[in-house]
Amino acid sequence: MYVWHLAKYYGVIFVKLIVVTMISRKIFSTISLVVIVLFLAVTITPLTVFAQAQELTSTNFKILDPNIDSGGGAGDSASGDYSLLTSLANPTSDSRATSGSYAYTSGFPAGIMANVPKIICAETDTIAGSNCTYPNANGAQGECGTPGCYDRAKIEVDHQNNPVDTLYLVKLTADVTGTEYYLTTSHTIDTATPTVANNYMTICDINGIDGRTGSGCTPNTDWQSTNLRGLVPGTAYFVQVRALSGNFTETNFSDLSALPDFTTEYPSLSLDIDIADSSGSAAETNPEYVIDLGVLVSDIVQTAPNRIWLDMNTNSQTGMTTYVSDTYAGLNLTTGSGIIDSEDEDLDAPSGSPGGYGLKTATKSQTALGPILDVGTNFQKVGANEVGNLTTSPKGIFQTNTAGANQGMVNNGRASIDVKALVQAANKAGNYQDFIYFTMVGTF
Amino acid sequence: MDTKRLPNSTGVTITPAFTNVALNGSYDLVITNNGKSPVKVRLDAALFTASKSEPQLILIKSTDVTQSELNKRVSFSQSELTLEAGKSETVKVTYKQQTSGFFSGALVTVNGDLITQLNGKDQQVGINGQLASVIVETKLQIGDIPKIITRLQVQPVLGIGDVNLGSEVNLMTEILNGTEDKILTPSGRILGVSNNGQLVIGQQTLTDKLDGKIYPLQSKEVNSTISDTRPFWQRIGNTQYLQEVQLNGEKFYTQRTVFNIPWEIALGVLVIVGIIVVGTLLSKVFNQRRK
């Protein structure tokens, strides 16, 4: 077989040379002809040698469809020093390897699998020291408020050196029910069978950032903050991920953890009261909480030595409002009848009924999110002794909301309030008291 | 992987602060004392109303309804308890009676009775903290339906009025919650359908864009674009855009029709007209020269 091919090949070349010689003799000299003939011979003669199989069958084996090709042209080296002329078992050269309904993926090319990716972190309620790279300042509570995320979570996928265009599929399995969900491209979760269009994403799309060269990633701070949405509150989830890098190369899912990777919180509100002076931004005091105004001297505005400090935390995405109300709408005489009305006024220039009593917000802060805001000018007053009045109906004093760049959730929100009172000659002598209620309501 | 950590602050935490419970249903309210000393807690039934200006629930103190009347609407497995430091207690809350126009809930008062705290000397103010757990009944009643309005506007990206010369249309969805005591959880989609109701150009999912809730007397607007990828000869004529919005389990439909003249045809007509115009002009020029 080989000899026949070789003879046929050089036979063709010989005939070509004869023809060229015969044509050229009428035009060129003998020497020129020799040069031309040699030139043509060199150029026509192949520089490469084809390896031909001696036998396609033997007593031991039988190759039915060898599918020998040139490797699709991809074998030419950049230097030009060599060329790959043949490759065996190239699935793309066999029209039977793929169809609209199946793909035959065995063999060497299909063995080039993507690396199995890993989950770097999966968090809902961490504080500083989070395992996630983004965010890393205050953990998940810094993204969802305290005590953590109730319908969302943050995961980060480790690409394990897969190419930047590798696609990843994230699977969540709810503990107890075993329901399987897949992360969609809108970052919600769905039980529908995953598809490349709806569920497979790059590292950039999942993590919200991919700093590798060639990723073309436009960082998305939303997904860096939390990238699993629509989770069920109070539910434990396992997280797994698989990689797809080109056709036929999808990995298995990453290992299933022994314990759930994270548990979602519930919609929550936290409120703490502390009684301390103006330097008590970090003070923690125990109940019961009493503000002592001391002895009130006529016509002198008395600011209570201690402030009311409120710690307010919530994971409400829409925010919360803290209202304040009191029992008597003023300071009430403990024996007999008499009241120092709580009025919206500047106690340095009192008006209305004799004396006055009210609250003035002093400080507001938070570790993350929020911020804690005053509700209008109810208790945020300009004058040093200007106060907002207390009523038996709740009035907003602090809030978080989602207007503008504000975040509804808040992490370690803390605010302080001064209590001020003024007595005048017309007020009855005696001891006065009141009961103030701070009521925190979420808007989930 | 997720290391469970306590909230940073002390004080008292309640969960859930917001829950969907049907009438006669119940839920577990968990009250946690994060502080370092025991606290007394009292539970009361409460009513809340929605703010008309912003998504906000307001605690109301009704002079018309006594606390004993309120307690008929919501009941608790225990209404007073002492929480040791770092401990949680679970109270079963039962939603027994609806109050039209209001949301019911539980008011958790920390150190509820302060009368004994004050010693009657000087001027003293007792400070209480309260945390609200609000029940939101999501099921819409018949009377709620007319108060909910869903709108759909369809505007061709390239077109004149309702005539679409291109293959894309801008869609504007608006949902108005006119109820006073229902918080709507929306989801929805917009389908492009032919006259016989057959889906012809896929659908635009609204659910992700409607993320969040619609509070009483609030509205939400969503803008999106849908692309008709059919061959141009199939795009000729009317296409109906059917909006399906699901609000608390109830479906609301709105339909709009757009007449399509595919740009391929519009361009072809333009070319023919151009050839006629140019041809006419050239013939006139030649005729002028001949004269």
C-alpha cells in the first residue's frame, strides 16, 4: 500500500517535469532549462513526509473509522519550525460525535476538564473577620445589618485557575427539605433545571469582581455585597459549585460540606437602652433605666446629667423608625395634681404654659449601613435648650430609610438624647415624674 | 463555614419583626436578651397604620379601642416573662381578629412596669424600650381588588405613536396599591402574543425588577424593553403585549397592542421611494439638457 502511494506521487511529479520541459525547450536555452527544472523539482517535492499506516486492521484490532486529519490546522507552531499533521480521535472530525440530541465525549480532548471550583465563603451573619474578601470590613452584618441577612447571603467562588471565561453553576440545597435551587443570572434562586443562559455565570458575574488579566470585569458592588437573593428566612443551606470551560468539560459539583454552609436569619429588630453622660458613647448599663433631672431651680433650664443612649439594629432592607411617646405628655406631679407640659419650644425663651420639658437629640452614629437619621426636626433642634415635645401618641425620633444613598439596614447604630426641663414660679412645688417609651418598628 | 456570632449590641432582639400570617394563624416570636443582666418583658397587642407619605408603619394608640379590646385581636402564650442574660424565650402569637385598615401585631416592652422604679424623689423619668412584631395578612379580600391598579404602557423605541418601525418596544409597568392594610408582594411578566393568543416573542420577566414590597398607598414603576426577534415578515401587523402581574396570589392582566412595520420593509420602501425620486430628478435633468 505504501509503495503504491509513493510510486503514484513521484509518477505525477515526473510527468509534470516532462511536460514543463517539452514546453520550455522552444523558449529557453538548455542551461536555463536545467535551472528551471531543478527549481520546479525542489518546489514541488514535499518538505514533509506523511506517515501512512501500514495496516488499518490486524488480527488483534480493527479500526473502523480512523478519522485521521490534520488537527484542524491548529497544529502549526508559532515559530514555523514544525507542523502537526495528524491527530487521532479528534471528536470534531467525526460527524457522528455530536448531534442535536447527544454528544460523544470520551477520548483525550474530552479529558481536559475544568478544575473543580471551590466556595471561599458563604455567610449571612458574620461580623469583622469575615472569610469573604468582599466585603471584609464588617462581615455580613456590615452588609445586611444586625443580626445578619434574612433573605440574602454572600458567597465567593474560587476559580481554581480555570480560564477567565469559565462559567460556573451554583447550587443551593436547603437543609431539612433537601430542595435544590440554582443561582440565576439575576442572583435569585430557582428550582428550574439550570441552563447556560439562565444560570451559568463567570467569576465576575458571581463574585462581582474578577481582577485577573483579560476578565474584562466591570466590578459590581451589589454582588460584592450579597449575591444570593430570595432566600427563605431561618433556613440552613448547603452550597456547591461546578465549572464549565468549553463544551464537554463540565466538572462535578464541589464537595458537599458536612454541615450547612450558612443559615439565614429572620427579620429582626434590636434595641438597647443605656443611661450615661455625654462621654458614654460606648457605655453599657443595665436596667432599670432612669433619668434623674435632679432638683429643678426656677427659671434655670436643667439638662439631665445623663443622656439616654439607644443602640438600634435591624436587617430591614426598607428601614426602621424609632418612635417616642410618654405617659403624661409632660412631667407629672407625683402627689396632687400638677404638670409641667412638654412643649415644642426653646426653653431659654419659654412660651405657652409655665415651664417646659422635652427631648433634644444629641449624637448619631453607626458602624455600617444606615445611617441613623433624625425624623425631620421633631427632636433635632438648633438652640442649645430647644426641645421637641413628648406626647402620648408616638412621634418619630430616629429612622433609617432607603431614600437616596441611605440603607435601610443598620449595623451598630447608636444615638443619644438629652432630657431637658424648666420650672417656673407658676409650677407647683413637688416631685415630678414621667415614663418615656422608645418604640422601634421595622418596615420590612 | 459561616461562623455564628452574636449581634454586636446588647439589649433585646425580637424575631420575626415582620411576618405573614393568615387570620387564626400563629407564629413563634423569639425574644432574646443580649445583655448581661435579666430583663422583664411584657407583651401587648398593638395596631399599626401605614404612612401615606413613605413606606413606614406607625404604631397607633387608639383612644377608641382599649387594650383589652386589642388583646382580643392578638393573643400570646405568655404575656409577661423574665429573660435571663444571654437567653431566649419563645412566645406563641396567635392572630385572632382582623381590624380593617390596620395591621395588628405584638408590642414587646422591655421593663414594662416602671412605677416601682421611681422613688418619688426629685424629678425622674423612667425609660422603656419597645419592639414591634407586625403581622401582615397578605390575602387580598374582594374589596381590595378595585383598589389595586396595574398599568402597562408600550412605546416603540423606533416608531410613531403606536406604530413600531423597529423590533424593540419600551414597556412601562405601574402598580398602585390603593389598599390601607395590605402590603403587596409583586411578581410578573409581560408576554408578546399574536392575535390568537399564541406566545410569539418570548416574555419579559418583571419579578426581579419588582424586587421588594409595595406598601399601602404606594406605587411602583418598572421600565423594561422587549425585543421582537422574529423574521421581519412575521413581525408585520399587530402584536399584543399581555402583562400578567401577580400580587399576593391574585393575578392582574393588562393588554396593549402595537402595529408593527418592520424596519426592513420601511427601509425597502424608503429605498424604492429614493430611487423614484432620484430617477425622476435625473430624467428631468437629462430632459432639460436635451432641450
